[in-house]
Amino acid sequence: MEKKTVQHESSGGYHFSFGRAIVGGFFATLLLEILIYLQGQNPALTLGGMILGPEANMSYIYAVGGGFCLLVGIVYALLYALILAPMRFISDFIQGILLAAILTAIAIFMFPKMQSIFDTVLGKHTEVEAQSVAKAPEEPEKGTEVATTKEVVQNKDEGQSNLDKEDNKKQLLNNFMNHLIYAFALIVIYRQSRKLI
């Protein structure tokens, strides 16, 4: 005799699928890592170096960094499947934008703090090297060159500040677009793999 199981779907026809979330997170993360690598960055190397340190074996750095990237991508997929996916009143397109915005915010706020988090969790203590304090420049002779030099330095600082702001905007947009691609790939795989898995 064959035993039949019936799945009761709640939330307007939705039910959580652990397997679909894992598969969606795995493939969406692979796609994201490939896109980031094509942009000239290497997240596996960066994260592996943060976790193990730069003196570790390069193979271990790549393995640990890549594994960490996949783990984070799968955790994000599980959170999507548990929190956003059941909200069928929100279209998949809007869910993708929301997920990308949330992941971008997490990346912006967490990435700069990750080194200290890894150091604390893994028991590492990073030594901060004392920065040498530059001597104050000697008082130059007063004249027209001094005023011109101050203006040039001030304009250069303002120009550099504007370049930094533009660079930050580009990085933010790039980060959001990468997470948007991850989110849409995850949603498509999660919604469509129901027929496959």
C-alpha cells in the first residue's frame, strides 16, 4: 500500500520549502559571486582573508571565504522564504526590490565591522599600529604664493570630497544592483523550483 501525504498550504496557497530555499540561495549566491568577480572584486578572497588572516594558505582562504559567502546567501534565502515569500499580497517584483534594499543596508552597515566581529568571535586580537604624527609645517613667508597655495589645497580637498561622494554613490548603486540580481534570481528559483523539487 502506498502512503499518500497531503501538504496543507497556508497563507493564501503558500507553504515553506526548506529544499527550495537552499537550492535558490545556493544558485542565486553563485550568480552573485560570479557577477562581483567580473566587476574586479573577489569576495571569497576578501572574506577568507578576514576570517583566517593573510598568512593562511591561499586554498584555505578561498575555501573558507567561498563557504562563508554560500552560507550567508543560503541564510538570506531561508529568511526570504520565511518572511517575505508568504506575503503574497506583495508582488514578486516589489519583494525583490525590498529584499535587495534590505541586503544592501546589511552589507553597508555590517561589512566595515566584519573584521572586528571575526576577531572577537575567533579570539584574534588585531594590533593597531601607532600612526606617526606629522610635524606641523613651518610658517612660510607671507606673500601671494601662500594665499594661492591655501586656495589650491582647499579646492583640492573639496574636489576630493566630491569625488568620494560620487564614488560612494556608485558603490551604493552597484551594491544594490548586485543584490537586486541576487533577489530576483532567488525569487525565480524559489517560486519555479516547486515543480522541480
